[in-house]
Amino acid sequence: MNQDIWNFIFIGGSFALYIWIAIKSRAATTKEYYVASGGVSPFANGMATAADWMSAATFISMAGIIAASGYDASRFLMGWTGGFVLLTTLIVPYLRKFNKFTVTDFLGDRFYSNVARAVGVICAIFICMTYIMGQMRGVGIVFSRLFEIEIWLGVIIGASIVFFYAGLGGMKGITYTQVAQYCVMVFAYTIPAIFISMLLTGNVIPQLGLIGDFTKGDADPVPLLSKLNTLNTELGFAQYTDGSLGKMDMFCITAALMCGTAGLPHVIVRFFTVKSVKAVRASACWTLLFIAVVYLTAPAIGAFARTNLISEVHNRSYAEAPDWFKNWEDRGLIAWVDKNGDGVMQHSAGAAFAGKPVYTAERVEDAPRAVTNELSDNTNEVFYDRDILVMANPEMAGLPMWVIALVMAGCVAAALSTAAGLLLVLSTSISHDLMKKIVSPNMSDATEVKCARGASFCFLVIAAYFGINPPAEFVAKTVAFAFGLAASSFFPTILMGIFSKRINREGAILGMVAGVGLTLGYIVYFQFIAQHKEYFFGISPEGIGFFGMLLNFAVANAVSAVTPAPPQEIVDMVENIRNPSDAGSATH
């Protein structure tokens, strides 16, 4: 069988499974649609939460960024895993005891204000739309490579599939679909890593291969990371194990990712689907275990991909370029321009060219003058999209075709699982938090579910547009902005709502507005307006969410100190949420 047949078997089989689960788990009531009736087991919910959490940014981009930037990419590993610990210890047990459908439900009731609820809806839309754009882009890249179609068509196909099983099954369908998707993802991530580790280092365990010796070929064994440092420096890059980001920016990005993780509404809502607060804690333990399997493998995959890329591309004649290079080149995700006319691919430090070339190496002289000038700025002749390295890694290593197909299925599962969770939050923000709670309190359950499905369609159309025309170059970078928005809006407000009796509605509302306003304004200015990249105090847009969070805390406390205290029933509510006496019992 050829590669296309293997791809269709794995992708088609996984799609058939997802659709079958959606049909069998069709949601008939609002409780089934929003929280799967609150009856999911901790084990299943842990697996589903892990799938929801491990988005295209984790599966596709994180290892790609580790491959490209080495040490600097540790901010994602530290931020995302550390944030999940914050989420499971400081937030979800208390929100589950509150026993509502959504995060904005908590904000509206805790801060006794529909304005707070509406601000929460707006923040949820900003966060989830920013996040889902990255997922749609990831789906488009995978489908583009799989079916040799344009990225825009791949985005539309992925969006259609997500709408079918998320819109039909709601949280009930999404939960069990995500269990299946996690199984696909974990095998797709670990099996190629084991194969490549054995090929490069002789170790069957990828983590040991990362710290072991490079043994491929006839050369004397040398530590893999040392070899990678040598390869990098010979080509003009910084050492793989050194960082190039400023310490302040590194800290702020890591902190924003960590606090943003603890404020992501699509992850928080997953813990509303279990039966009790005790089940929340058990589910959190399972989730951390399932996530660790992938996160502990990512650094090894990144290092292996970097080694394979340099070995397969640099100083090789283009006429002898491997098939995988030309396959990805056909999709515009890898490219080469022969700047010195020697017919050899030179991969070295520096940007090869802005974007993907529309001219061949033989016709460089036909390029526009501005592009020709740009091409002469440095000696690097190779462009590659970082988001493809995980997908291309098995091909670079020469693994069997079924392994390549399995990786493709895992990439699709990662993007679709998170997109479905985000879509549910977006639709419930409109149907439940806005329409049901503010606009039309007498709305029936059937009408509410129809409204949710209509909102899902509208949001998917917008997400598909930005997936085709992304505002940032890489999937992970776009997603990082969503974490900054969550860190500056939901995380501090939820935390103060749980642990402070004095924070009132005025403080919460103005704190969220100030925090997300600073973060969003900074991102928009430096991504779309400013022509220069001289960030204030060296803080990049990916890290500004940390300062937005601090501003939220400061404004909320300052405003609450000079305005009336919350009513006594709100104080009693906070006391009840924080009381662990019934933590082991169901809270229906």
C-alpha cells in the first residue's frame, strides 16, 4: 500500500469513530449539552481533559518550537504544566462546588451583576476565538499535506467536522469523542518518538535518548545534545541548550502561560462534568498523568527533529533532496532559493526570505527588486514552517508509512479536540450566559440548545476565516495570545472571587476591563500597528498578559476598597464555596 492509502485508513477510521460517538451521544437537554449531565467518570474525564488541553499548539507546534529554538521553548513546558497545577488546586474544586454550567455563571452570581456576566462573556469570546484560530490553522496544515489540497480548503473541512460532532453532541458527545482522540494522540506522539530514539541513539525510551549518546552512523558516540550544539554553532545559530530570550521576557511569558492555563474557560468547564468535588480531584490527577506522557516526550521529539532536519538538508544538492522535502515544498511549507547558484541547499542562521517564494531557484533574477535585495541579506537559503516539524519528523527519519499516517491522525485529533471544547464555550457564552441569563430568562431548553448550535456555526465561520488568514506566523504564537488574555481577565477575577470576601462587583468589572484592555491593546499594537519590534521593557506580546494580570489585581482591590462591600448573601456564598466539609459528597 502507498502512503495515501495508509493516510485514508487512519484518518478516515478516526473520523468515522468520532462521528459514530457524536451520533450515539447526541445531547437532548441543556445539562447534557453543557456538562454531559455531570455524570462522567474521573478516569474518562481525565483523558478527555488531556485531549482538550493538548491542542494543535501542543501536538504540532510545541515540539516544532523546541526543535527550532531549543532552550527558549521551555517556557511552554514550564508555563503550561505549572498552570495546570494552579488550575487543579486553586480553582476547579471550588467552582465545581458552586455547581454552575460555566465560568461566566460564577462571575455573574459571585459578583451579583449581569454587567460582570456580560464582561465575562466578552472575555470568553476574545480568549476562545484567539485560541480556536490556531486550531483551525493546524487542521488546515495537516489536511493540506494529507490530501494535497490548499490550506484554506483543509480549514473548511476541519471546521465542518468539528461543527458536526460538537454541535450535535454538545459536551456529552465531545467528552467521549475526546477520550478516543486522546488515545489516537498519545500513540501518534510516542510511537514515532520510540522509533526515532532507537534510530538516533539506540535507546527505546525517548527521554533517555535525549540525554543519551548519538550513535547513528559510523562516527564515535557523542552526547546527542552536544552534537546538536555543535551543529547549531557551525551553522551560525546559538547553542541549542542556550537561550536567546531576555530573562524578564522569559519570566513574563512563562508566568502568563501559567496563569492563563488556570483561567482557560474550556478547560475549567471540563471539571463541571464529574459528579462531585472529590471526583474533580481524582479527575485532575488522571489528567496530569495523561498530559505528562506527551509533555515529557516533546523535548525529545524536538531535539530529534532538529538533528534530522540539519542532517537531511544542509549542504545537500537540491537535485538529491529527499522526497519528504519536495512533498512539503509542494504545499509551500518548505522552500529553497539558490542565492549563490551552486545548486546546494544552505541552511544557516538568518531568515531565508519573508514568506513562501512564488519563484523557483532557477528564476531568482525574476523576483521583484525588493525581494531580490532581501535574498542577499544573508546566506540562509532554506525556509520551513515550524509547525510542520512534528509531522515531517517520521518522514525525515524514514519510518514506515503507517507511522507517518498515525502521526497525521494524531495531529488532526489534537486540533479537533481543542477546537470542539472551545466551540462549546463560545456557544454556551451566547446561548446560556447572554441569551438565557440576560436577554431572555424565560427561554426554553429546546430553544437554548438551538441557539447554542446557531452560535457554534457563526463562530466556526469566523474561526475558519482567521485560520485561513492567521494574524500570527505560528500556531503556538497565536495560542500564546489566548493565554495572555485568560491570565489578565479570568484567572485573577476567579481567584479573588473564591478567596476574597471583600472584592465587589465594581472592582471585579473594572479589574477585568483594565487587565484585558492592556493585554489586548499591547498585542494589537505590536502585531498589527507598530512597524518596529522595540517592546516596552523588552516584554513581548506573548508575555504582556502577566502585567495585565497584575493590573487586574491592583484595580479590583483598589476599587473594592472605596466602594460598598458585597451583600451578606454573597459573603455567605464565598464561605460555602470555600468550606471543604462536603468535599466528598455530590453537589447537585
